[in-house]
Amino acid sequence: MSLSLFRKVAIFITMLSSCSAHALDTVNLDLRWEHQFQFAGYYAAIEKGYYQDEDINVNIRAGSANKDNIDEVISGRADFSISNSELIQARLQGKPVVAISALFQYSPEILLSLKSSNINYPLELKNKIIATRSGTLEPHLLAMLERQDSLLTEKPTIIKKSDFNLGLFISGDVDVITSYLTNEPYTLSKMGIDYKIMDPQAYGINFYSDFLFTSEQFISTNYRLVERFKRASLRGWEYALANPDEIITLILAKYPTTKSADALHYEAQMMSRLVLNDLVELGHINPTRINAMAESTIKFNEQSYDLATMDGFLTTTEDKNIQQFQWRLRFLLLFFIIAACIIGLYFRLYNKLRQEIKEHRLLARQLKAAANTDPLSGIYNRRKFAKCYKHETERSLRYGGKFSIVMIDIDTFKQTNDTYGHEFGDEVIKKVAGILADGVRDIDTCARYGGEEFILLLPNTDEYASGILAERLRKRIEQCIFIAPNNDTVTITCSFGVAQFQDNLDSTSRFVAQNSQHEGTIACADKALYVAKKNSRNRVCYWSEITEYLSESA
């Protein structure tokens, strides 16, 4: 009898433990807007059971213009939510929010103008009316205007407008509106309305967007849950981006949305340019870029913020797990004690192996550097550039993107060599290479193309923006002081040729497109460089502006 009772108790305890082990943690995720492909990764994580694999039950709640997602998370009514650069400002204001990941490597918020308005660039926004959802421009848009010297004595008029309504824009009551690259351009195209896009990304402004975030209070008590939620969500995004058709069908079937299947496909295509998951780790956040976003927010805000409040904005879950850290420290200490004993017993063998490994690694690094780096200038060589060019061309063809090529040639370099010697010529090449490398973005490619020629590859940059960069570099080189061996002060100048690659152009640009695709973007930039050198040197020439000149010469 007593044995039977013992078995019953044991079975009861086992069942209780099993139920406890499989209990799911329920969390609330508030979206920024209505259901759409912008949140496809979270739908996929539910549908594919990724959250369930992490013992999480997720309630997804659609957002609205009347709900403040940041306050919802801080108050505890929501556990997670999504936000843009507003999250940076909230942290600067002292609100206890913590970023977990960033889906978009670039902000989707852009400026739109009607093609008929002839407003094509930020420089043309003076005295124009810009309509925004909140009545103010976001920091990344202000940074774009400042970079183009648009914010001078006369600032554009800002009026308050909500929910990206296109009515005032189409009627002409406002000149420019803020919009999402993934939404409004599609609507205007469907309406047959021609438009122009001013995208901060094309002007070197790199702001994260669509942060997944929570509160300090929630992560302090649920750090393991936050890590599991992040892991399952990123798995969902990987699946959604790889299988957009399947997830679009899921959205239309299970989530109330105002978008059509065609609109969701457009949104998915545009998002692939913003996520860049083939270049960086999905959800990656660079602390340096966060500090830059915070500094821009402080700069363009009338209130005074302290940058020190950003400490803890990217707090990792490992920092919260003190007990786990202590156990790891003890394990590492034990490991090093054992390793020290082994090293003591086999010191001679270990020392010899370590030396061989060191020499092998050094040789491998040298071989890798020699294969990709120009030994004189220290920047990429032509072989490495060819790989980058091939990759960027394939990516642009796949997603319908654009990039530009800038060819640079040092003017009268042979004469400089003959006059002052090859050693001075080598110093000129090194210094010019340094100016070019320091003047481009991290995502750009700068290489020595051969002799006194250099080349730049600028992803997601049109010919106009590339020309602005080329002109800035031309001035820096011209203003640089070069001292010859005989103490002469030598002025060095460079000529620049700029050409843009595009997958599809309008009919008016067909001549440029045909030549670019037939001869290659590099060849077009090289011809633009040729015209620059033929026309007094020390200047920037655009391929799109010299096609007529080349036709007449032929």
C-alpha cells in the first residue's frame, strides 16, 4: 500500500514538473502601424513556431496614430514595440527604453515632391512648404538638408499634417511631404502621378529605423525572455525576407490590412534595400551610429539634452545575468588552472607549436593583404575592386537599385615625376589615396586602379550626389600642400569622371542607358574622365552630360 502511494506521489510530481516546464511566457508586442509587410518577421515567427520553440506566446496588436508605443512599453501595457529615431529622443528625455535590435539599416522616411514642381534636390527647398506627420522634420531629414546647405537664413515652412495623407500634396497646397519609401511612392505610381524622391541615404545620412525595444524594468527582470524573443523574432525575419510571397499570403489571410497583394509585394521589395541582410547581420546595431544619431537629435532640437543619458540604451542581456557571469568566471578560472598545468608539463612542445602557428597566421595575413591591397597606396587594388563591382552590379540588377562609379586621375603626373623624381611621385600617390579613402563612407569602395588612376564605387548613390562628393574631394586635393625634395611647394590637382548605373531609366535617358549597359559603368566614368582632362583638367565631368559631346566627336 505504501509503495503504491509513493508511486502516485512520484507520478503527480512528474506531471506537475512537465506542465511547469512547458508553460509559455505570454508577451504583448505593439506594432507601429496597421498590419503590413513592415512587420512580416513577427508574423512568420508565430506561423513557423519560432516563438513556441522559445516557450513564448506572443499577442500582436496593431498600432494607430492615437497610441504612443513608447509610453505603452514604459507603462507595462506592452512588453515590446517598434519605433524609429523617436526612440533616441525618448532616451535623451530620460525615458527608460532599451533597444534590442534594428531591422532597417537606413530610415525609410524620405521627402517626396511632384515631378511637375521641378523640386528635385534639397537645395531647391528654400521657401517651400513641407508637410510632415508631426509638424517637425526628423533629425535624419534635417541632417540631409544641412549637408546640402539648405538650412541657411531662410528655412522651409513646416506645417502639421498627420498620417501621410496625400490630398494636400496632390492638390498643390504643399510642395513637399514626408513619406515612407515603402508606401506612398507605390500609391502615387498607381494614381499615375510622377514624383521625385529625396532620400537621405543617397546623401550619406545613415539612421537606423524600426528598432525593436522594451523597457529597462522589463529587461531587468526578464533578461532571458528578452533574449529568447529577440532570437525567435530574427529567425522570423530571416524566413520572411527569404519567402515574401508566402508571408504576403499569410498577411492577407490572417491579419486585417488595407493593402493589396501588389502593394505588399512592393513594400517587401523596397524593404530589402533597407534591411541589407546580405551585407550586415540582421538586426545589427553599431554603437557608433547610435551616438551619431543622438548627437544629431541634440543638435537639431531646441531642448538641451545630455548625451550621457544614452548609456544603457544598448544594454545587453548578459550584463543583467550576474549569477551566470560568476559561474562562467569560476569555470574559466578552473580552465586556466588546468591549462597552466598542461603548459607546464609540455612547455617546450607548446612553445614550438605556438611559434609555428604565429608564423602561419602572419603569413596568411600577409598573403591576404597582398591579394587585395595596393602595396604603395595602402588602399584596395584593382583585383579587389573588381570583386566589389561585380557584387554591387548583381545586387543592383536583382533589386532594381543604383550605384555610381567615380574615376580619378592625377593631372600632369608624368611631368611631376620627371621634375621632382619618382620618390616624390610615390608620396603624391599615397597622399591622394589617403584623402580619397578618408572622404568616403564605410560602405563605399576606394581603390587604386592603376598608375596615377583611382576609382570609387558608391552604393545607393545617384550621379548628382556622387558629383557633389567628387567636387568635395577635388577641392581637398587641390588645397593639400605637397613639399618637393627641393622644398618647392607643389600644387596637385585631379580630374574626375562620374557615371551612374541604373537598372531601368525613363525613355528620355535611353541613350545613356544603352551606352552604360553596353560599355559598362566603369567605361562611362572613364570617358567622362577623358572629357574632364581634355577640358583644362582639375574638374568633375558627368557621363550624363557628355554623351552629346561624345556623339559630336564621333
